[in-house]
Amino acid sequence: MRLHRLKLVNFRQHVDSDLTFGPGITAIIGPNGAGKTTLLEAIAWALYGAPAARGSREFLRWNRAPARAPVRVELEFGVGAHQYRVVRGLYQAELYQDAGDRPVANSQQEVTARLERVLGMRRDEFFNTYFTNQKELAVMARLGPADRARFLSRILGYEKLREAQDALRARRSELRAEQAGLEQGLTDEETLHQERVGTQERLDAARRRVREAERLKAAAERRLGAEGPAWSRMVSLRESVMSLDGERRLAEQRVEEARREFERLDRELAQALEAQKGLREISPRLQVVGSLRQELDRLEREAQAADRRRDLSGQLKEVASQIERAEVRLRDLESVDQHQQRSEQELAAAHAALKQAQAVDEKARTAWVQDKQEAQTKLDQARDQYKELRAHRQGIQQAGPDGTCPTCLRPLGAEYEAVLGTLARQLEELELNGKYYSQRVEQLTPEPDEVRDAEARRRSAASRVEDLVQQAARARERVRDRDEMARESRRLGERRASLEREIASLPDRYDADRHEAVRIELRGLEPTIVLEAALRVQADRAGRLVAEAEVADRELTDRETHLKQLSAAIADAGFSEEAFVEARERYEAAERAVRDVELELSTVRGDERAAQQLVEVAERRLAERAARAARLVELKTELRLHDELDRAFGDIRTDLNAQLRPELSEIASTFLAELTNGRYHELELDEEYQILVLEDGLAKPVISGGEEDIANLVLRLAISQMVAERAGQPLSLLVLDEVFASLDEERREHVLALLRHLGDRFPQVVILTHVEAMRAGVDRSLRVSFDPNRGAVVTEEDGPLQDVAA
């Protein structure tokens, strides 16, 4: 794996950091807490996502960034013949390969899984292979023998065997518990067989009872079948007789109705003949009625015309009076047009004055409101900043000089007092600003004089406009009244002409006395007229009633004949109620016998089903017992297999631990020979995992500090080599985090020289350190520092050492 470029945006205290890596030894230099280790965390987070980051996702964003500001890490690197670029944010991730425009993976889980396949390592294997910090370099020297073995097992992944063995033993315990439960619930097989035989005997007896009930049911059904046709014939005969009897009673009713109808027609015919006689007697007295009615109609029309003439004459007088009043009103409204024109001109001038007053008022009020809002906003900002700085100062005071900054998480140290002084000056400045803006807000709370004056002028102009609007409205109303009155005058003239024409068209003669005399004469003849009308109605029906009486006589004769025929048919049927009752009793007895047998059959079939269920339960219990027995055999076989696997896991762990020390010693010896130019060829781990440097086959009793650094480094390189070989990846990258912190200058230079000597094995080495002197021995250096004013990390590439010294 080769690192090319790393870019961080709002990732912890890195607001916008962009680093480029090259071959050789690169040093990232900066004080403790400046954000160097965060760069390693960003690399791991870009590759493996959330599990590789410290804390939860919410704490990855820079603490001064807005709530929705993006958090992004972009890493460019190479593996084998391919180049990759991974871009990861809080909620999305993308992976690009070989400068492609389209991502080969575009989700958090998919990108992580793809990179694990590309690197051939999980997160822990990646850290144990490429990253080494100060604590791990000499960790074996500080641990006891058992802890050293566990440390190597964890680094090399042997702990997975122990985890697998623990899971195997937990599964074996579950199997043993299941075996105990099955053995406890296993019923005696002989008892189950006896229960099966008893239930089968009960089922056989129930089946015999079912067959007997079915035989009885068949016999009862045969008897019912024999009685059924006779009963059906008897029911059919009774229904036929009942139908004939109903028709007979209906025929009797129709005969009676026909008789009553004939008698009614006979009476009405006698009345009609009597009415014809009465008409002949009163006919002479009614001969003058026609001429009197014609004269009365003419006199009624003349009376209506006289009433209409009087009504129209009254309307004509009223219209003449209205025309006179309209002409007077029109003379009063002759000058309304000039008055309206003057009102409109005055209103337009008043509107212009009001618009100007409103503009002046709005301008003065807007300036006042803006000044007041600006002062209030400044005051609120000063208060919020004051609260935030005070809380920040309290957090630093609680942490003390030995603590870390609660914002950037870097150690305070010697900067503690300077930070407190800066915060005090900022708080004092904010307090002065707050007092100024508070006084400014109080000054701007009441309305200024110019705002009140502008408001008064605007109200005066508005009042003037309102008065002129009402005056113009009255002028327009008078113009509308004048036009309406002119139209009304023309309409009244037309109405007067129409009334005069209609009066001229009406007749002017009417004899009221003759009108009254005709009325009196007709009222005297009214009883005779009414009698004549009634007699004529009855007399006109005489001819029709004669024909209806003949039809009614024939209908009566036909209905009496039909009644005699129905009575004879009932007598010929030969039906008796006694024979019907006897047949019904025989049929109902046969039905009851069938129902009783069916009930008995249903009962014995229920017994049969219950017995069948008991047989099935007994068979199911036998089958369950057989399945439990078979499962017990499987469990015993599986338990024996788990016992064998447990022993095998133990043997494998023993063999791996036995091979671990020789294999590590062999790889470390190769590195040792290369780093010491052949002075030392062998390094060995004893049974307690202590490092022994051999010289001529013998362990050196005393080694120098430099030799100890070499021994620790080659052992860590050997461990990384073993992890990389198990993952199928070449060990081309080495990242050392603060491994030089405890070394003096001579030992640092010695280790750097050793790393350069291994350049063919490690083409790319990245060192993270706070030691400034490391710049002289590396190929390129990047400086990382923390800007307290911005609260963010600043990264830049250093120039040559002599330029910095100058």
C-alpha cells in the first residue's frame, strides 16, 4: 500500500487540511495535541468507516462548524497496479478506481467491504501491520511472560482461535442441556404400545356400532320411502279440493255482487224516466234565460270599462304632478358639473400631498427602526459571545494547567495562563460593547421628534384627503341625481301620453239600473235552472242504463251456472278429512324413526372420531418418542464431535504458540542482520518472550540503549511482516507514531539511519513526532500546528532546515 494524498474538511479540528505523501521518509512534525494522530484516525476512518473513529459520529464535526456543515475525508492511495480514491462523509461514501469518473462503490457499507477485499485486511489487521506507536515499540519489555504471550496472540490474530473455542464450548453446553431435557422427557416405549392397542380396540368397537346404526337407518329410510308416495297423493288431493272450495266461495260472492248490480241499475233506470217527465213540465219557464244571460255579459263589460276610465284618469293626474316636481328639481341641479370638476381637482392635489407626507414618514420611521434593530442585534450577539467565552473559560479553569482544552482536546501546559488572559481581555471587551449597545437600545426605544412630526403631517394630509373624498362623492352623487331625474322626467312624459291614448280608446256609455234589473231577474230563475240541470243529467242516462241492465242480467245467469259446476266437482273428488289425518300420522311416524336413527348414527360416528383421534395421539406419541430417541443419538454424536474439536483447538493453539517464537525470531533476525550490517545475525525470544540478542550463538548479557532500540524495532517489524503475510499483502508502508519521544538525539539518528537502510523493504515511511530535530534526517517534512484564534489545525510543508534556522 502507498499513500499519495490526504484531504480533511471539518474533521475534528482539521477545517481544511491537504497533505501530499511521497516515497522515502516523511515526517509530520507538531507539538502534542496539535492534531497529528487525528491524521492517522482520518486515514483509518476513510478506509473502514465509523468503527475506526474515536467516539460517536456526532463528535467528528469541527466544534465551530455550522450544524449542517459537511464532514469529509478524501484519501488517495495505491495497492499493487491499481490507484484508488475514497471519499467518506458522515452519511455517504464513494470509492473510485484508476482515475475513473464513476464510483465503483457508493455506500458506507459497500465502500468498507470493497476496501477490505482490496487491502486483504480487516481494521485490526491493518492497524497491527502498518501503524506502530511509542507504546507498542517497547511494550514487550514492560509486560510479564503471560501478558507478552497474550499481546503477540492478539497482534497476530491467534485470539480468534480462543474465541472460536469459547463459542464451541458454549454450543457444547447447549447440546448437553438439550440432551438432559430429552432424556428426562423420554416416555417408556412399552407403555406407549399398550396405550396404542387399547385405543385401537376402542376404535374397532365404535366402527361396529356405526355399521349397525347405518343398517337401521337404511331400514327406516325404506319405510319412509314406501309411505311417501301415498302421503304425497293425499296432500295433492287435499290441495286440489281446497282450491275448488276456494273457487266455490269466490263464485258465491260474485253471484251476490251481480245480483246487487242488477238491482241498482233497475232503480237508476226508474229515476231517469221520472227525470224526463219533470223536464217536460219546466221547459216553458226557461225559454228567456238565454237572452237574459247575453244582456248580462254585455252590461258586465261596460261596467269594467267605466271602472278602468276612472282609474286611468286618477293616474294621469298623479303623473302630471310628478312631471312638475321633476322639472323644478332639474332647474336646481343645473350647475353640478362645475362643482364636481372643482372637487376632483382639489382631491388630486390632496392625494399628491398625502403621498409626499407618507414617503417622508416612512423614510424617518424606517431609519429609526433599522437603528433600533441593529443595536438590539449587536447587544444579543455580545451577550451570546459573553456566555460562550465565560463557559469556555470555566471549562479551562476546571481542567487546570495539566488538563486538555475542552474545545480542541490539546494539552494546555504552558499556554494555560496565556489562554486565560486572552479570554479575560475578550470578556472585558464584550462587556464594554454590551453596555454601549444597551444604552443605545434605551435611547432608541421612544419615537424621535422627527418621526412624530412626520406622523402628524401624514395624518393631517390623510384627514384632508378624507374630507375631499367625501366632498367629491357628494358632487358625483348630485350629478347622478341630475341624470336620473332627467331620465325620470322623460319616462313620466311617455307615461302621460300612454294614459291619454288608453282613456281615448275606452267606451263612455253604461246603464247601471238596467244592469241591476237583469241581475235580479236571473236570481229569481236560479232555482229552476238548478233543477233543470239536475233533471237533465238523470234523463240523459236512461238509454245507457237500459243496455247496462241487460248486460247485468246475462252476467248474473253465467255466474250462477259456474257456481253449480264447482259444487258438483267437489262432490265428485271423494276427499275425506279422516283419511287425510290417518295418512299424515303414518308418514310422520316413519320420519321420526329416520331422525332417531340418524341421531344415533351421529352419536356413534362422534365416538368413532374420538377413538380415531386417540389412536392418532398414541401413534404421534410413539413417533415423537422415536424422534426424541433419534435426536438423542444425534446429540451424543455431535457432543463427541465437539469434544474432539475442543481438543483440536487446544492442540492448534499449543502448536501455534510453539511455532510463534521460532518464526518471529527468524524474521526478526533477518531484519537485525540488515540493520546492523551483519554485526548481529540472531535474535531470539526465550520461553518468557524476553528479547535475547545472540553473538556467536550466545546471548549478550548486557546490550546498549541503541541495541535495545534496534531489538524492539526489528521485533515490531517482524510482527508487522507476519500479519501482512497472513493477509496476503506486501509490507511496503510503515507508519511510526511518536516512537522517538524517549530517545536521545544520537539514538534517534541511529534509528533513522536504520530505517534508511531498510528502504528497499519499506519504500514509504511516515513518522509522526513532536521532535523538531527530526527534520534534518528525513526526505520531506510537514508541519502541523494549532491556531487558537481559529480553533483549527494549520498544515504546511517545511522548507530546508537551514532556511528555518535562518
